[in-house]
Amino acid sequence: MAVNEDYLTFVQDQLSETDDFDTKKMFGGIGFFRDGIMFGMIGGGVLRLRVNDNTKSKYESAGMEPLKSKSGKGGMPYYEVPQGVLEDKKELANWANEAFQVAVEAKK
């Protein structure tokens, strides 16, 4: 399934207040990378950011769920971004920067 180009453009614009990042097509979606480390993705028509045990609670408290593997077993460490955060560039930048730090830590 191809990513909706209008949605991709919207997300890239909303992320304009965060540090520079690159995008890469992958698995029918788009990965968001900084310094070669993936911190977010668009898949299934939604933006998701990388989480860990310390950060996922704020996503869960907003009713967001993890990305499920194709087998349906277990979640992956990417949660959908709440709509209110997605619409607020400064808040989204904070969440994206945090997701990048989570990704960096996971890589260690």
C-alpha cells in the first residue's frame, strides 16, 4: 500500500520545527530517520513514533495503541501520534525529539 503523498507532505510540514530528518520508503510506508536512526514512521495512513517503557504511557493515556506485527502477535515500539499533538508543530517537535532519543538509546 502506497503512502498518501498529501499526508506525507502534511507530516513533513508538521515536523518542520524538529531537527533535520530524512525519509525513506520501506515496507509500503515511510520511515523517518535522523543520523541514520529510525525514530518514526507512516504506516497504515498514520504517523507513529518510537517509544520505550518510560514514554509509551503518554501515548496509551491518549488512547493510542502500538503498531501490531503482521502476525498480530505483540506490538512493535511505535505508537500512533495523538491528533492534537500532530496538529501542534511545537508539541510534535518535542515528541519527535523524544522518540529520536528513545531510538538512540535502543540502538546502544
